[in-house]
Amino acid sequence: MTAFSPALDAELAKDNVTFFAALTLTVGDDTVRLLDGSAQLLIGGNLYSGEDTKYGVWSDMDSFEDGSGDDAPGLSVTLFPADDDATAALSGPAMQGEAVQIQIGAVNPALGSVVGDPFLLFDGEVDVTKHEFGKNMLQVSLDCVGGMERLFFNDEGIVLAPAFHQQVWPGEEGFNHVTGIKDTIYWGTNTPTKSVSYT
């Protein structure tokens, strides 16, 4: 038994399979849906194409790496942007944290339809972007990490200050007029017990 749907599993067992990979990428308010080849395919009610007129084409993808230790699972996706505006949007700092999904599946070549349910291979977010260019070459690489990356965040930035307090609880102004605190206030942990000594 595999993780694929029964119909997809049966199709992949055949001698000749028309295989596809589909990329879903959020870029600001836009959702880019690309295939790994020059075709169009309806997947889950959404149209995926080999080329997006605004953002370009999906060039390649590095192999998926499972995480170990303090590394989250991740992969790298490369796009050939359509123009300078697409390059700026895809490689800008606002891309960090944007959603990325990759599905794989099979197509019935006679009907041009997806067989069974595609398998969700990766569901994560963009971590680092890299804009690369040279003679006859312009591409943007997106290093992506799985959703478990957020589990590695630490709380070193937590401070007992108005700015941080409002970042966590917008509109809560309880610390705005607190000044001159001489006693240590323990936030997020129990107050240490005081030791008592007798003479």
C-alpha cells in the first residue's frame, strides 16, 4: 500500500505513464500555478499551465531533502521570470514566508484529465530567494522549507516592553505608561521560589 490514491497508484503501475508535477506559489496577492512542461491541466478546479504570462516558467527543482537534527525538510525551486518586474517580485524580501506547494500525479493522455487525486509532495514556504543572471540567463531560485521550520524559532526576542507586547497582542497598551520598574517581573515562567535561611 502506498500514500497515493488507489487510482493514481494503479496508473503509476502501468508501463506507460504521463507524469506531471504542479507548483502552486503565492506572490503577494497573486497565486501562480505552473506545470513542469508545456501544457495546461485542470487540477482541483484550478488551471495549471506551463507558462504564467506574468511570472514566467518553472525551470527545475532540486531533490527533496528530509530534515534531520535542527534542519527542517526543504527543497529549491527555480523559475525563469517573464521580465524585470517578475524578477523583482520573485526575488524581493516580501517573498520570504510565501506559500509553496508541489503536487505530483498522472494524466490520462486520451482525455487530458488528472487520474485520481494528485499527491501533495511538499507544503511549505519560501525561505531564501536568489536572483541569478548572466549571458543569456536570468533566473530566480527559491529555497523553500517545510512548515516545521517555524518550530525552530526561539523566544530570544521576547522582552517586557511596549513594542514587543503590542506586536504579540495588537492594541493592548498595558505597558505604555509603566516606567521605573525595580522589581523583576517574570513573564512566561514561574517566579523562582525564595530561599529562607535560619540562623
